Amino acid sequence: MSQTLFDITGKVALVTGATHGLGMAMAMGLGKSGATIVVNGNSSQEKIDNAVAAYQKEGITAFGYKFNVADETQVIASIKKIEEEVGAIDILVNNAGIIKRTPLVDMEVADFKQVIDIDLVSPFIVSKHVVKGMIARKAGKIINICSMMSELGRNTVGAYAAAKGGLVMLTKNMATEWARFNVQVNGIGPGYFATSQTAPIRVDGHPFNDFIVNRTPAKKWGDPNDLAGATIFLSSKASDFVNGHILYVDGGILATIGKPSNEE
């Protein structure tokens, strides 16, 4: 019974921004659980091809498609092509995103809008066009990748926090409108993870590393593989009555206000 609940064998999962980092970790988890992975990226075809090869090396069936998730015309054409060449999309993970670390008072409006477009508008665009097939089939799973910044503010990430906060409410409204069609829409909010991007600051004595370790009840950075279980759960029958929920995978950061520096 438990194995059947989490079985996603044969499902087709489109994961945006899955050429590296946490997107790849989540897609790897889905692929190793039997799903066919459709990798999206927009930086270069070479990067997409390398990512597909990495999935295939792990025994995962994977395909790559280059398109801009914030461009509705490209999204429509690419979804049509994916469904024709790979199959109907059963699982959508809206992971693609950017961050621009600039104080709000210094931030250009164009930069603010770009972050909103990619981190908030693109999940709307991609979901809008993928869900049409899910509604017709009366089945589907959509996972929006939120953030701890969906709940907390932090210096220099105002645009990102605004987008990720909005994504929480977009997730809830998608769930409200689409649940009756047996489409479950939920979110995952990752904490701080050990990735290649964070490697330079994950060293003892670095102020930010010490801050994260001390601020996290688990006393460590997350392993990207820690996201696999949450992604599989929200992609499987095990979550068929879970809708509009944001699952924070953060080692407990959001559960606490921290502790004094002299407290064990």
C-alpha cells in the first residue's frame, strides 16, 4: 500500500530550471522514482544537453527543452512540442527563478520587474498552459518552488521576497480553482542548502555560514537530496487530498526566532 501511494512510475514531469542546483536535485528524485524527466532551461543548449546526460547517467529517462518560461509564446509552443514528443505532462515543478541582491532604494525598476516576471509571472504562465491538459484528464500535480523569503524579509532581496510571497498566494488560488478537477497545487519552500553556489561561504568562520548553522535548529545546511522526499510526496497519490499547502524544508528555521549567541 505505501509503495503504491508514492509510485510515480511512467509519469512525465516537467521541471523548469532543472539544469543544476536544487531543481536538478528535485528532478533527480522524481526520475529515480520512475518518472520521465523533461528538463527546461534557457541559458544555453549545451547546459541543457549536459544536464540530460547527467540524468541519463543515473538511469533516468530525460529530455531537454530550451525556452524562456516568462515568454508565453515560447511556453505555448514548447508545451505542445513536449506533449507531442514525450507525452502528457502529469507533474509540473515551477522551479526556475532568479535573485538580484540590491537594496530596494538602489534597485532599478527594470530589475525589479525582471525578478517578478521570472519568479512569479512565469509560474502563472507555465501552469496556465500545462493545467489545461490536466483538467481534461482530471489529474495533475503542480508544485511551485517558494522560499523562506515567502515568509521573511531580508536585506537586499526585496524583489525576490515580493515574488516568492506572491507565489504562496498564487499557489493557494490555483488550488482553489483547480482542485475540483483533481489537480493538486502545492508549494515547497527550501531553506539554505549546500550547493555549488553556496560552497564559497560554507566554511567555518565565514559570518554567513556561522549565521545559518546557528540559526537552523538542525545545526547544518540542507543536503539537496533532502528535497527529493517532499517533491515525490507532492507528486504522488500520497498527496491527493493536499491542496494549497506550502511545505517548508528548512531544518526548522521558520519554527524558531533563534537563540542568544551564548546559549547552548
